[in-house]
Amino acid sequence: MSDLLSSLRSLLPQEYVRGQTSSCDDLEEATNYIKSLEANIKELEDKRNMLIKKSNSSLLSSTKDNNQHVGEIGSSSTSINPNRVVNDNYVTIHTFPTRLEIEISVKKHEGEGGDGYPLSKLLKQVSLVEGINVVNCVSSKGDDRWNCIIHCDLLNDQSTSDFSELQRRLASEISSYVA
């Protein structure tokens, strides 16, 4: 039993161990430590839930209020329509107050392998637009499509800018590669 108690004592942080104490005191301090860990877990869960709610509500409000859909090439559906035409290539640009999201989807042709569309060509077109800073880019390829999302920061107040020319250039770049 004394081995178990000394093992328990060794697991406690220094602030819960006070010199030579009785086994009863060690058990009480272990209980206090466990309760403090439970309180920390509860506090962190509450913070996480609050952040999730805040994130979900800001995502919904930015989708409803701030999303200025510029349009798509090859599809007439809106950006949040899950029934988008999957046979076409498209470029969608979503603008937000301080950022830009560019969604690109290219259909792979029969027998086409490789790594998908040359991403560097797309990033070059985006970098040509003054006041846009590429933050990150995520691409994936499936059996029949290559998809890419480019996130950009708007360096100036460009949330009301018309990015249709950028969209046109990206669509043209994709069309020249696919053709």
C-alpha cells in the first residue's frame, strides 16, 4: 500500500505536495488535484463551445451578409448549391470584408493522369492583382476532378471590388490547359 501511495504522490504536481505528510493528506491532495483538473476541463469545454458557436454564427452571417458571389464559369448555380453541375470546369470567387476565397474545380479528361492542373499558373494570375496577398492554397484531386481553394487577404479595402476580371483570367487559364 505504501508503494501505491508513494507512486500517487510522485504523480502530483509540486504545489499539491507539501513536505512530509500523512497518507490521508496525500489522498486529499490527489482528490483536490483531480477536482482542479475537472474544473479546467469544464472551463476549456465551455470556451471551445463558445468559440464553435461564435465561429458558426460568424460563418453564417458572412455567408448571408458579406458574401458577394461574383459568379461561376460553366455553372449558373450559387456558391452554396450542393447540386452544382459537376461536368463543367468552374471558378468561383467569394469576397469577404478582409479576405477573398477562390474556388476552382476542373474536370479530368478520360485517361488523364498527372498531378492535376499546374497550380503555379493559377497563383501567378492571382498574384498579378494588386492588393491581394495569397495566404494559403489547398488542392485535392479525386477520380474525376481536381479542386483547389485559394485564400487571400485583401490588403486594401477591396471588399467591394469587382473581381470578375480575375475570375475571367483564371477561367481562361484553365480553358487553355484543358483544351
